[in-house]
Amino acid sequence: MSRTLFIADLHLCQQEPAITAGFLRFLQREATHCDALYILGDLFESWIGDDDPEPLHQQVAEALAALPVPVYFIHGNRDFLLGKQYAARSHMQLLPEQKLLELYGQRVLIMHGDTLCTDDEGYQRFRRKVHQPWLQRIFLMLPLSLRQKVAARLRNDSQQANQHKSMEIMDVNPQAVEQVMQDNQASLLIHGHTHRPEIHTLTVDHQPARRAVLGAWHQQGSMIEVNTDGVRLIAFPW
Ligand code: LP5
Ligand code: MN
């Protein structure tokens, strides 16, 4: 087959059954015919623990586990608490927040994308807090109903905060992009998070490079395909 697929920012939730249905179709049709599928975060609208009995999670786990190709997962800023238990149930391999791949002769760096938004200092402070292992352990010990309340509160605070942030602040910082690509000697960076699908060309270390940004699934599906010819950003109706 010789192609590898990337998706991110599906934001699956009970309230959007059409997106879930579209994702299940994508798994059955498109994703069955590839070397590997990489999910680059925010698969779910929010994640408060693998013990959440939400039927949607079970349905998605079964569909992923049934896929005859390897599936890899990098956490997003909404589902950073997705853990080993759920990964095992859905046959996904958890990856670190950045991963360098060698694909068809290209060095490809993948990540969710939130760490590149270094101008958004409020978010980066928030991220450092909620990524502390001790805080996560305590949070996961709370009763589910309380965790749901905390998550709803955080989502609300985040929405309020975003209203006062400019589009530039919420996009990636060009220096951060260049630095991480240079450090990894990568000619292609693939990420999501910003919901601004595009393939950008840039120069890193005097060499031509590209940054491919995945779209969110709110209105339609979005995927990136890497194959022996290069990289393609594809939008499709779900
Ligand atoms: O996702 P989106 O587009 O709404 O906004 C993001 C950034 N916001 C977030 C917050 C998430 O939406 C919250 C998800 C919670 C789900 C799981 C709960 C688990 C809790 C675990 C506790 C251990 O990621 C937003 C960015 C935007 O992307 C663009 O990049 O700007 O960032 C913010 O809005 C952050 C604000 O600037 C600050 C928010 C104030 C909250 C203060 C709480 C302090 C710490 C509490 C610790 C429990
Ligand atoms: Mn995100």
C-alpha cells in the first residue's frame, strides 16, 4: 500500500453522533488500506479517565481494535489523560508528545501542536500545571461526577480566555517550529490543534521544509497522507 495516514482534532463526543459515524466509516474504508494510522490528539472532546463508562468510548475502542493496521496515539490538550488501559483496549500504541518517523525516505516529525503555541503564555502555564503527574494522580482518584464538573469548569474558563486572545497568539510560533524541526533534522512537520488546515513551505537550516496542519472534523473529515511521492492534505465529507 505504501501510505501512512494522520488525523487529529475529531473532538468526538456523545452530542455529535454524525462525526462519530463518519469516523467509524473512515476506519472501515480509508484506514484499512494504509501502513499505519497516527492519531495526533484531541480524538475526544475531553477525557477525564479511562474508567469513564461512556458508551462512545467503548464503541470507538472496539472499532480501533478491529483495524488490521497499527494505530498510534499522541495526546492532545483535551485528551491528555487518556491512559494505558484505554490504549490497550483499543490496541493503540501511546507515543511521547513528539515523535520522529522515517517514512518513505523522509524525516517526519509529529506532535499535537499545542506545544508550538509559545506566544499563548496563559495556555502554556495551564499546560505545565495539568501535566504534573501528582496533580493528574489526585484528579483521577476523584469521583467521576466531580471530575466531570472540573472538566466542564476548565472548558468554560478556556472558552472565556480564548475570546480575548488574538488569532496570532493562538497560532504556532514560527521560531518554535523552526527550532524543533532543526533539532530533529526533520523536513516535514505534521500537527493539528490550531484547526487551520494547510501545507506551509518554509526553510529550515537552508533546506526546503514543510509544515502540514490537519483540520478539525467539526464540518468535514481531514487527513494527511504521506507516501513515496510526498505529502497530501485531504478534506472529505464525513
Ligand atoms: O481546546 P480549546 O480550543 O478550547 O483551547 C485550547 C486551550 N485550552 C485548553 C483547556 C481545555 O479546553 C480543557 C480541557 C479539559 C479536559 C480534561 C480535564 C482534565 C483536568 C485534569 C487536571 C489534572 O487546553 C486554550 C488555548 C487554545 O487551545 C489555543 O491554543 O488558548 O488555553 C486556554 O484557554 C488556557 C487559558 O489561557 C487558561 C485557563 C484557565 C484555567 C485555570 C486553571 C488552573 C489549573 C487548574 C488545575 C486543575
Ligand atoms: Mn488541541
